[in-house]
Amino acid sequence: MEVDPPFPAGQPVPHPPVAPGRPSPWPVVAAVVTGCWTVGVVVVGQSGGWLADQVVLASGLDRVVWLWPATVLFTVLLVGAPALTLALLPRSAAVRAAGRAWLAAALVLGALGLLRAVPPVHHEAYLAALAATAGLAALVLRTLGRRTAAAPPGASASAATMPATPGASAPAATLLGAAGGLALLLPWVWVGALGGLLETVLAGVAAAAVGVLAGELLDGAFWSRSAVGEPPRPAPSVLVGGLAAGVALLLLAAGVGQSGAQLPLLLTLPPAGFALAALHVAARPQAGTRHHPPASPVDPTPGAVDPAGPGPGAAAGGAEAAVRPAVRWLVGLGVLGPLALTDPEEITLVLAGTRDVPFWVAAAAGAGLAVAAVLAVAYGVLLTRGRRPSRRVAGVTAGVLLVAVGAVAVGAGQPGLHGERLFVVLREQADLAGVPATTGRAGRDARVGEVHRRLIATAERTQADLRRDLRRLRLDHTPYYLVNAVEVEGGPAVRAWLSRRPEVARVLVSQRVRPLPAPAGRSRGTAPAPAGPEWNVRMLGADRVWSQLGVDGSGIVLGSSDSGVDGGHPALAGGFRGGDDSWHDPWNGTRVPTDEGGHGTHTAGSAVGRGGIGVAPGARWVGCVNLDRNLGNPAYYLDCLQFMLAPFPPGGDPFTDGRPARAPDVLTNSWGCPSIEGCDPGVLRPATAALDAAGILVVAAAGNTGPYCGSIDDPPAPYADVLTVGAVDRQRKVTLFSSRGPVPGAAKPDLVAPGDEVLSAMPGGGYATLSGTSMATPQVAGVVALMWSANPALVGDLPRTRQILRDTATRAVATYASATQTCGGDQNITGAGLVDAYAAVRAARG
């Protein structure tokens, strides 16, 4: 039976439609795994590198220059390999775009991370290098992007090569990007403070360069290929593009800032990727905005491009023009906060015990994370509902946030510039040879007066030309005489000019801490007052000196240079010498003995505190603040040592108002000046030499960087004219934290004393137990006060005093880091041994 054909003769018989193959999910899975792997590697690497930096700092070891270059290069290898695989192999354009962006960001991390080899103290040099490197990287990426540009999926070659024309939403997208960046900057303006003028300018330039670099990493090709569907479906496009952009921004953030400054950026920048993805989706032309004639029945190819008008490529080009400025503004302003408003040297565990810079950096990072999350949600919801962002609304939003940033900066913030200063050491130091070595009270006072006269004469003569030029240039400066030096306001240009002057030996950076949005808080003790002499006092035999020898330190004045002293503490109030020249605070200008940190009150209590905590409770004390928030600098350390040689009244001029006859007899110094604070090994040597020549005994802590051999290295502990003290525990064993020798040219430590779990006074009237060579040092100073109180003829006789202390010391047990690390002998661990107050006072009398 014949069947009629269903179609006329000569016409092609259509084939049934073939269902397209379902795309493989494995490229997407690979992208997700690679993204998670990247986040884990970066977070662990950056936080681990910072912690390693802090351990090295706390251990007193030399800075490991290769630490960060090795960390970032290892990160590049671990992240770059899977990113390269994603960039080349999958057929999915979105996956390849993510892989390329991540690979480029990993390489950028490698380039920027190498800059952390620059010492943190030279922050201006780091910021200049960061700006140059980021700008060069942006130029390279832009050049490569132009050469390798390809048409977006579904667009013909002609459409992809058409010139990009910004849509009407381009200005609005840019303004919303700037608004997002200002919102991210707001927490930093509140909690942070600017450095010097040049430092601030370079931070702004570096932030702008990083913003331009981010715009090249997240270019139009990245965003168009990350879009889901054509025209893009808003929610999936924001999700996919935001995830891919967030990982790229995480890699970029990891390379921005010195060690520690990059950590808050790891929290705040990645979520901003979702806000940028929303801006891209909103900036693309909406579906149906251009008429396309129906496809010809002869050529029913889906996706054919209308030759009369641009296709999806032009849409992507318009979106690129709209989003790239938004990326630059948002990222640039987002990184400006940590770069300009924090000092990387202050993001340290050394300050983590109080509400100091680390606390406020963490607060700003948490606030920034919340702001970034709000931006992501708000932009994602408001900009992907089919309506273009309004230019007027965007402008008002950006303007309001700009006004808010300005208001917070001058209101709740810390306005002004708070940069570092320069410590200029002159070549010629005072010649103190031939100062008569007279002893006893009158002889010691005569020596102090002669040393004081020579020091000032040398400083006035050799500093005259320099100080005249500094006044002419209107550079604020402070002259010193105990070390012939001048502290000067200025940056790298001033430093270069000073270094070329013939009278200048060297120029150091004098570290300054930046102000906080709120006081760090006062350290207080919760332990009760002791019922009798503490274990450390009994171990030294000081209680026997009081009861059996009738000596308690009366007639001797002890000087404490530390975080301050709580003059109202019951154990210390009665011992303050009083008068208008017994207290000096160069940091904050307080007029009465005060202590916020607690360290100085504790050490003063161990020296002269009453009620069983102090070795010489009958001695009087004077105080000076050389530590602010547990940090110092060469100038402020020198301020206090100079005050101890010739005290002066508040507001007085040390050169003209100093009173050498009021100098204390023995000084306790539980501090050291490492390179991070600006000191070099010899910067304070003239100061301790002058005090020694004046007959004032300087007692200093060995440091808490043991058990490493050679760890007595921060001034003034290594100096031969300083009595350096290590720490032992209740079993007379040297504590593992106690620093040890050998020291070139001297045997250090000189002695050891109890320094483990020592109870002493704290601000507010309480007591607390602390450990460290800081706790051992004032006890030795107290023993010297007992010796000189027992025999006033020994006052100023430093060689005889040192000899008695060594001869009467008892055995202490050395401890070692390992069987092979003996530090050249027990004398470099225990010194002459454990100081014995009872035996020393008896020998002093004899």
C-alpha cells in the first residue's frame, strides 16, 4: 500500500531536534576545590608568617629577611599550579576566566610579597616600592589583556572587536564603587591615625596603584565570562562572579601591606567581590533593549548576530567600562585604611595584652567585614532587580559617606600627623677622661657636677651649626647632651640631608606610637598584700639585713626609668623623694607619679616597696616614664637617663635647669631598646659611660630572650659599665627565658636574682605576680642601696661595689637550651651567681 509523502516533493525533510548534551559538572567542582584550596593556603600562610615574625621579635632574634619572600613564593607555587590548570583545560569559559584571574593574582602576590624584605622601620621606602610594583603589574596585565582579548561566548568576532560604549549606568556604578570604598575606610578613620606627611602621601599613592591593579585583575573579560546566561541571570551571575572575584581579591590582599597590615584585608576585601559582581550585572544592558529581526528560515542558526547592531560583546564592553572604575575606587579606598592609618610595627603581640593597636586593628577588621557583607547583600539585592542604578542616588550615597569619613576623622578620630622622628648622633662625644674618682656623698656629687659640665659644653659647641640650620628650616628638634645627639622631625629627605653633614655620625629612626581612640586601660593587680617578706626577699637575705644588721636603705635614692610608678600605692607612697624634680614624663607630661602599664610600679616595688615586697624599703625613689604602651625609642630612653644625671622641674630645660646635686645614687632599668624601636648596638653607650663616670650605678635587665646563647644584645644590657642581671626561680635555677651571653668584650650577665613569679605592687593599690629579668633587676638595685646605706663611703665607688657583689654571690644552677648549647661556660648564663644581700652588706661594712 502506497503512502502519500507528508511534505511536498523537493523540500528537505527536517530531522528531529537533538537534545544538547548536559555540560560536565567536573570543571565547576574543580573550580570550587581550587578556590577553597587557595583560601586555605593564603590564610594559613599569611597568619603563620606573621606569627613567625612575632616569635622572632619576642625571642630577641635577628629579623629573618627571607621569611616573607619564602612564604609568598611557596604560596605562589601551591596556588598557581591548580589555577594554571583551570585557566587552560576546562571548556567552561567561566571556569577558565576564574583560573586566569587567580593565576594572575597569585603572581601579583608573589611580586608584592617580596617587598616585605624591606625593614618595617623604613615604612616610606616600602610604600614607594609597593606603589611602583603595583603600577607596573597593572601595566603588564593591561598590555597582556589587550593582546589576548577574545570574544565573549555567543558573540561574533565583529561584535567582540567593536569599541566599548559605556552605558548610562557607568557613572552610577563608579559612584557606588567609591561609596563602597568609603564605607570600608570608615572604621579605619575612627580607630587609626596617620603617620608623617610623606608616609601618608605614599600610602595614598600605593592604595591608588593597588586599586588600578585590581581593576586589571577583574577586567571586562573576567566579568563577561563569569556571567551566567545571555542575557545574564542576575542572582547566579552575582554568586558565581562574586566567588571568583573574592578569591582573586584575597590573593591581592595577601600581598598588600607590611607584616600584619595585610591580615585585616584578608577579611574585608574578598566579600567586596559580590558587590562588584552586582555592579557588573546592573551595568549590562537589559534584555530586549535592541531589536533583532527574526532569524531567516534559511539560516536558523541560534545566536546569530544582527549585523546592524552590536551583540553581547558590546554589552560586555559597556559593562567593563562601568565596572572597572568601580573596582579601582572600592579596592583602592579599601586598602587605604590599613596602609595609611596603622603603623605595621605596632600590629604586634608585644602590645596585645591591653586595648592597644592590635585590639583596635581587630575591631576595624571586624567592622570592615560587616560593612563588606552589608555591601554585598545590599548591592546584590538592590541592583539585580532589573533596574539600573540611579546616578543621583549613587552620588548622594557617595557624598554622604565622604562627609561621614571627614566628620569621623576630625571628630571621633585622631586628626593630625603622627610620624616617626629622626635621632641624629654626632661624631664628637664628650671627653670624660680624668674625672676624679671621688667617692662618698660629697665626692660623688662633685663627680656628677663635673661630668654634667663637660657634657653640656661639648653639646653646645658641636650642635650649634646644626641647630641653627634646623631652626632656619623650621624643623622641630630636641637637643641632648648625655649622648651628643639631636632628635629631629623629618622623613627620608631630611635623613639624607642630615647624613651628609660632616658633624653627624649616623641617623636613626626614633619610633613614635600613634594615638589610640580610647585609653589602653590601666593594669591592676588582684592579689592581696603579703603577710611578711616575700620568698624572693628571703632568698636574698634582705629580711635578715633589716632585722639583724639594722639596714633598710635609708639615705639612698633610687631612680626608676620604666612605664611610670603609681605614687599613691601604699607600698610606694611613703618612699617618694618629692620636690619638683623627682618625676619626669616625656611621653604624656604628667606632673605626679603615674603608671598605666603596671610594669614600672611592679619593678619599683621590688626595689624599695614597703610591706615585704621591696629589698630596700627605707630608700627613697624618683621616677621617669620612658615606656609608653610598652614601646620606647632612643630619644625617650635618653630623656630619662639624662633626667637621672641632672633632674629638673616640670617644663624645665635640661641644659640650663638641670640639678646634678639631686641625682639619684643607683638606677634600675628593666627595659631594652631593640632595633625595631630605632636603637643600634652603640647608641646609648655614651650615656651609660657618662653615668659610670659620674659614680651613678646603672643596673639593667639582661632580657627575656633565652635560652638562646648570645641573646643579651639590646642596649643597655651588653655594655661593660652596666650591671646586667639575669633571673632564677625558687630552686635557684636560671630561668629558660633569661637572656645569656657571651657578649663581645664583656662577661654577661654579671649576676642573677629571683625573677620567676615575683609578687609586687601594681597600680591602684593591688599586687600581682610577674616573671622576667625585669623583676630580678630592681632587687639587685635594692641590694646596692642596702650596701651604700650601710657604708656611705661606698657611694659612687662602682668598682668596689661590683667586686663585693661578685665575691659574695652564691651558686646558681645554669640551664641550657640543649646539651650542645652551653654558651661558652656557665659564667655566660649565671654570671658570678645569685646575689646575696646579707653577705654583701656585711662585706660593705667591713
